[in-house]
Amino acid sequence: MKGTAHRASTAHPAITFIGRLALAALILVVLVEVYFLARGFNLYREAIEEAGLDEMAASIQSSESFTPIDELPDLYLQAVVAVEDHRFYAHPGFDAIATARALMNDLKAGAIVEGGSTITQQLAKNQYFTQEQTVERKIAEVFMALTMEQHFSKRTILELYVNSIYFGDGYEGIGSASWGYFGKAPSALDADECTLLAGIPNAPSVYALSQNPGLARERQQEVLRKLVSYDYLGQDAAQHILGNLRALAA
């Protein structure tokens, strides 16, 4: 009995030390999180004070090539949502599931290989922040996205997004890209053109049609797979578009 009591008494200080160490580590993590949250919030506050949301929207809407969402083909809008942010209509501006998945992939790769940003976050980043990958910038982007979702409807956010994203070859916004690449108004885009354009902004320098049309077509096939996967397009309709692509390539 004395031996058992002695072992318990000698083990106790070690357990206490480990517990204190764990508590100190937890406090340190919380302090770091608070630090970056504060920096991110300040960055967000400075950005929105410099240019309000209505001012930002008016700047996009003043473009000569601005195209109201009612004049855009449904398939194009569906393709953008499917390939960029398929939970767009369900999340509040920030997609916890996509962010967690991106974090896991980044940790596995040992580098930032996936962002997990929603359409709203991308709009916030493009209009208010730099492309620099920092923790505080990402936090500021989330704050801005949440504010946008409170201020604008989903339809307005999508309208602002597609009218401000870059399509390569100097074309900014869906109106500019439609006229520049195909010589027609966005309302006249066919299924092939809708799904092709939806994929380019992911990496416009890579998928620009004047630079890498083959890669743009490969990206288009991914757009079609997403459309089918999220029930925006039937398999037969997707196969029909793919059949036309093969005919064009022949």
C-alpha cells in the first residue's frame, strides 16, 4: 500500500506539469487567434470606411460592359455557381465546409493549394483587398463577405461578381468577355460559350482563349461535370455539349 501511495505521489507533480503546459499552450493559441482576428477586423473596417458597399457596387455598375443579371443566360449563372461555389445560395458568405477541406489539403501539400473562398469572399477580395495570402487578409475578407451578405441579395452579389471578374486577354466582366471572345451580347451566348466562359476566371492567365484554348476546353469539361453533379444539367445535355466540342476539335 505504501508503495502504491508513493508512486501516486511521485507521478502527481509530472501530471500537474503536463496539465499546466497544455493550459499554457491553449492560452497561447487563443491569444494568437485574438491577435489575428483583431488585425483582420481592423483591415476590414479600414477598407469599408474607405469605400462603402454601395459605392463599390456603383463602380462596377458604371462599366460600359455591365450586364444586368436578367440579361445573362441561366446556364451561365448556374455554371459559375456549380464550379466556383455550389453552396452559394445556402451559406451566409462563408462556407465552413469548403474552408475546412481547403485547410486539410493545404496542410497535406505544405502550401496554399486551395483557398475555399466563396463567390462572396472572392468579390470582397477583388474589390477591397490584395491577392496576398495572409491570415489577417483572409479574416478581413470573411468579415467583408458577411457584411455583403447582409447588405445585398444573393442575386446582386452574383451580378456584381460576374461583371467584375477577369477573363484574360484584357476582358473584365462577362459583358466584355462575351463581346471580346465571341462578338455577341451575353444574352446571346449558347451552351458551349456559357460553359466555356464559366471556367476561365479560375485562372485567366492559364485559360485565356488566345493563350491556351486547349486548356480552356479541359476546364470546360470540369464545368460540365460540376453542372451534372449538382443537378443543374442532365447527363444527356452535358454529353450533347461535349459531342459538339469533339466535333469542333475534329
